[in-house]
Amino acid sequence: MTKLYFLKNYFLIFIVAYLVVLISKFIFLFYLSDSFNGIPFSSLCYAIFWGYKFDFATASLISLIGFLFASNRNYFAIASSFLLSFLFLSQSSDIMYFFESSRHMGYEVSDALTDASGLAMTAASQHTLLTISSLIFSVILFILIYKLLVKKSLVIPFNKFYLPKLLVILLFTLFFMRGMAQNIPLTPWQSSQIRDSKLATLALNGTYNAIFSLTNRDKKLKLLKIPTIDKDVMQSEMQKLYQNSYTPYNRPLHKPNVVIFFLESWSGVNIKNYGFNKSSISTTPFFDSILAQSIRPKAMIAGGHRTTEGIFATLCSFQNPLGKTVAKTQLQDFKYESLINIFNQAGYRSAFFQGSAKETSGTGAFAQSIGFQESYGKKDVIKRAYEQNNWGVHDSDLYNFTIDTIQTSNKPFIIGINGATTHDDKIPQGVEKINFVADKSLNNQLNALHFSDMALQKFVEIMKKKYPNTLFVFVADHCGGVKGSNFENYLIPFALYHKDLKPFYSNNYLSQRDIAPTILDAVFGDYKKITTKFSGRSLLSENDFFADYYHNGFLGWIEKDNLLEINTATNKHKCYDISTFTDREIGCTNDIINFKNRALSFTNASQKLLFDGKTKNFRQYKGKQSE
């Protein structure tokens, strides 16, 4: 055991660092107690200790740096004492930062030195007691730790055993930094797995969040350059886009439950009602039938190519970063107007159900970051009728789990469901395949779609009996497996069904951004009295629509049956007729060419607000309705 004594220094600092973080978390809780009103103290304590992985990761890094000075006891004591005092001060700074911004320190910490004096003055003037107390405590901490280490630490000499010892220390540090024995590296967004957004803020510590952001600076999203447009032209075009007729919807449903199906990878090109004609057999017979009973547009255009992109466009009614996702980037730290938060405030229970792992692309954590109070993934689905596919549990098992979970609710609910059957092209063993097409690969894909449709039918039928007052929102999260054009890669299904809503058809292509305003109209009526921060329009109260997509450098803009596609690198454009769900190139008329100014105005305005963290300022374009 004497050979392992060199670990004493490392774990001595590790333990103290962990205790420093724990103390600072309780100070965080006390200082921001108003943010946690109504939450039992036992739950708050649970959250503090639940976040031990983030705390261990922080402690391990402090211990590693301190160990590098261990060849001299005095240097080691001074360096480690300084690091631990700095850790406490960084945690205190995070408390102040959270008080002002409602989020932990992140990538912004890299810019702190540019305005250090301003930050210091703000801390001193607005958080005087905390600032003075933190400085005094950090000095006391420095002295106590220094005395402890001078007496208790070991000297690690530079000899032939030094490098092997350092390697062992590095392995311990990597173990803690990646979250110990878990199958994916540790990220700040895993804090949302505690299933409560407020408790997640306690579980995570600001120092870890800042370190993660700094070490992942290369992953920081940057505003993608596209052709710019004159500010006056932009303002004029944006006003034109949103000055069209609006008739407040005044026939809302009475406190319905809401189920939003983010139908994994359901592509319009594979569905009969959106132009699929490669087989005489319908791939989605249930969806075909429900479509005829629903409020629906000609088709919908997806806001991206990942589940998190579809969720963001749908629930926050805003354009994604071009070709990217908000999830797991610095943009996730910003506050967004969210459909789910509106329902939370109205007393609804909210939950997100995912057939794959919650950690996949950070979807479960991202869903919670924009409002869902609960999040469930494949590991939560214990009772299963079928084996897993390569991604997770099949839709029918997920739907059964969803029913079992929500039946405990004593208040109306809004839930999002994202299955895994169509994330793959495999159907369960024992389920007979249908010969839709000769192409084996496509046939497998269509069989998965058909099986998913069957599971959807059973779930909806059960829900209609158990919860007759339910609004069903059918939309794909994004396309999957499409080998067609840019346009076809964003063509997805959409339908809004409730037994008390009169079906109607709108001969327009809608954007996923239009879903949130439409749902608000259906449930509460006159969505503009609730919010004007959404960039989408409501199918129930507005008539003129536009949709957009960005794909591999091409910006598409759709109005009615026409598409203008702009090459953002060359600023050249082409025009298409899309009346039959395929894009047929046509000559550009002046009317279609005019799309260009609207497309560039909307995209430049949206992207700037998105990257500035000011998406709520979009209301400047939607009028002055009261909120």
C-alpha cells in the first residue's frame, strides 16, 4: 500500500474541493431561495447531492492541477490553497451571475476580463454582502488549507517513478471528468435528467459549466454568413410578412389534454397524401384516415434535420441556427418563449417521452430545457412486448408506457412523444412484412413506417376512450432516409385533430414554426393575446403562410405552390413549382423573385436575434398586441 501513498495529495484536494462546491451550492440555494418556492427542502437537498458527477469532475481537475506542484510541499500548499479559494470565488460569482441572468456561467466567462471592472462594480454594488463574505471566506479558506497541506501532504519527487504516478493521476481525472462509469461523456445538459428544470440548476455547478464551455470553445456555434440585405428593406419586408389579415380565433376548446407526436423520421415522400405513388398499398392507412378528419394544410416543411431541431421549431416557433441545432451549444443557455412553459403556467402537467435513450443528441435534456417538467427514455420503459431495435424500444411499447405514466395525473396534460421504430428500418420479430416496393432497403423503411402507423392507431384509439377531450397534434420531427431533392428532404406530414374541431383543409405549405400559434389558438383562443414572440402564424386565425428550409448552403422559401431556392454562397437563385409535392424547375417570374428579399430579410433578422439571445424581441414584427 505504501506505493499508493502518492494518491494522498490528489484525494486530499479532491475531498476539500468537493466540500467547497457543496457549501457553495447551499449558499446558492439560500441566496436564490425565491427561485425554489414550493419545492420541499428534502427535494432541494436531493438535487444538490444528485449532481455529484459535476462536482467530482470539478474537484478532479483542481486536484490534477494541484498535484503538478507536489514536488515541493510549500509550492503544493500555496498552489492548492489558491485553487480552492478560486473555486469558491468562481462559485460565488456564479451565484451572482445566476441571480442576474437565471442561468449558470457558460462560455461568456471567456469574455469576463474585457469588462472586469464593470463586473466587479456590479458585484460590489448589487451583491455587497455576498461579495464581501465571499472574499473573507476565501482568505480564511486559503489559510486553513495551506496549514493543512503543509502538515499533511507528501512530496512527490521528480524521479523515475514520477511519470507513472502522473499517468495514474491523469487516469483518475479522466474517469471523473467523463462522469465516471457511464456510456457517454459528461455534459452540463445531463443535469436535466433530474426531471425538474429548477432542481437541475442546483444539481449543476457553475464552475463545471464554465470549464466545459471553455474547453469546448471550438464547438461554439457561429452565425452563418448568408447574403445580407439593407436594414430598411429588411424592416419593410418583415412588416409586409406580418401585416396580413388576422381574425382572432374565439372558439377554443375547454382545457383539453394535448398530445404532440414528433413522428420520428416520417417523410412526406413516403406517404400517400403527400405524393407517394410507388405502391398501391398505403404505408400509413391510419394517418390517412385521421388526416381526413383533421385541420390540416397541404403539407408542412420541417425546421431542420434532427429531432432537437424539430422540437425547437415546433415548440419555440423559431428558426434553428442554419444547418445546426440549438441543443448542446451556447444557444441552449438562452431563454426562449416556449409553448410548453405557457401550458405549465396554465396548470398543465408536461412530459416528454422518447423511445431512444434520453441522452441521444441530448434530446430529453433539451426538451426539459424548453419547458417539459418530466422526461422519459427507453431505460424507463420496463414492460415491453417487443425486442429493441438498434435505437430503442418500439413505438407500441413506448405508447403503453406513456399511458401508464399519465394516468396518474390529476390535471390536464401536454405531452410530447418521439418514437424509435422509424429511427431504424427493422420491425419486430414475428410481424409479417408487406411488399410495398421491390427495392429491399426502401421496403424495410416503409414496413417500419407502416408498423409505426399501426402502433399510432392503437394508442390514439385508447386515448380517445380514456381521454375524449384530447387534442392530437401529428407532425414529423424531421425527414429520414430521403434521397430526393432539397425540398423533398423537408416535406413532412401535419394534422390537428380533436373530436370537437371541425375539419378543414388549407391549400398552403406550413412551417413547423406555425404549430405553436395554432395550438394556442385551439386551446386558449386568440394566441396574440398570449404571446407575439412566436415567428409562426396560426392555421386557425391567419390565411397567408410562408415556409423555409436551409440545406447544404441552399435557402428555400415557399409561398403557395412556388419555391425560390437561393444559393447562399453565390446569391443566385432558381424557381420551382411544388404543386404536386415535387419540385419542378420553372422560369422565375417577378412574383417569385420577390420571395428573395423576404427570405433574406426573415432569415437575417431571425438568425441575429437567435445568436444574440433576443428571440423574444421578434414581437416587434408581429404588432403591439397586449401579452
